[in-house]
Amino acid sequence: MYDGQNSPAAAWFAVQTKPKHEKSVSRFLEGKGYEQLLPLYQSWHRSSGRLQGVLLPLFKGYTFCHFDPLHRLPILMTPGVSGIIGRGRAPEPIPTEEITRIRESCASGLQIMPWPYLERGDLVRVECGPLQGVEGFFVHEKNTSRLVVSVQILRRSVAVEVDRNWVRPVGTRSDGTFMIAGATRAIYAAGQAAALPAPAAA
């Protein structure tokens, strides 16, 4: 059993999996004693004329694990694992606050889904409701408001439905003004840009 959770070098990392192996890798890592996180969302499809729900990974092809990168061989030897995301041969840790945002979004009970990765735009903070205190990008389209939170190293985002009255801007634009409509247009346009290539696995 893994006992390095309290190692000073321990951090969160993105573990890349073989196609459709996210859930099995998550179970294997948990069985080995690792703290891991596999964010899921509810997807619906029609089968035999009826709608059926299925839980799918929010970050297709990835799960997250907390471990000491100097002792990553047990991770790499886990069935279904393709590699650990990093730069060159060195795994790159994920900021704890990004993991916290994803975990809180999944635990909120609100509708959540994958979303195009956003690099720039105005940040908002949720001031009430189950996601109080969480920061992300605000998007409003087709009468639906969403908070978009991201994992930068994966260049992936997820969106959680929120009430637009729950959010407030974080800071101001350089000219001292903040317009939700303008932020929405900029963020939506960024979200429509072509997806960037997936990062290399170490």
C-alpha cells in the first residue's frame, strides 16, 4: 500500500489512460492506497426508444492522482495507464486550487459538463449557492449561465450551470469597467476556437 501521501514532494498529477480505461485506472489506484480523483458527469443517450443516463469522465483519457513523483513507477505500472502528463520526462504538478475547483464543482449537485478550454477572459467569483467561493469564467448563452473552471496543464475545462445572480466579477478591466455581456462574448468566442493538441505524456 502506498504511504507517501504526506511526502513533501507529493502533489496532484494528471495520469493519462488508455481509451475507456479511466474508471478501471481510478479503481486500481484507489486499491493501491493513492488519493485519486476521477471527475464524472451525467450524459444521456437514447436506447430502445428511452433515455438512459451514464456517468462519463469529465476529462476523457485522464484521471488525477496525488503522489510523490520520485516514486511514480507504481503509477506507470498500473494496468490501463499510458503515462503521466508533464514537460519532457518530468511530471508536472497540478495546482491544488484547480483540483479543489473541480472537486467542489462535481460535489455541488449542479449540472456539469465538459467545455472548450478558455485561456483568457474575465474571472468571476460565486458568492452564494453550493459553489460559494469558487472562481472561474462566466459564460451566458441560450438563457443558461455557466461557471467554467479549467485544468491548465490538460488544456481542458468543465462548465457548471449557475444562477447569474450568484456571481460577481473578480477585479476590473484596465479601463475600470466590467461588462458581463462583453465578457460573455469574448469567452464564448475563445471557446469556439479550434482545440489545441493534447499534451505529451511522460
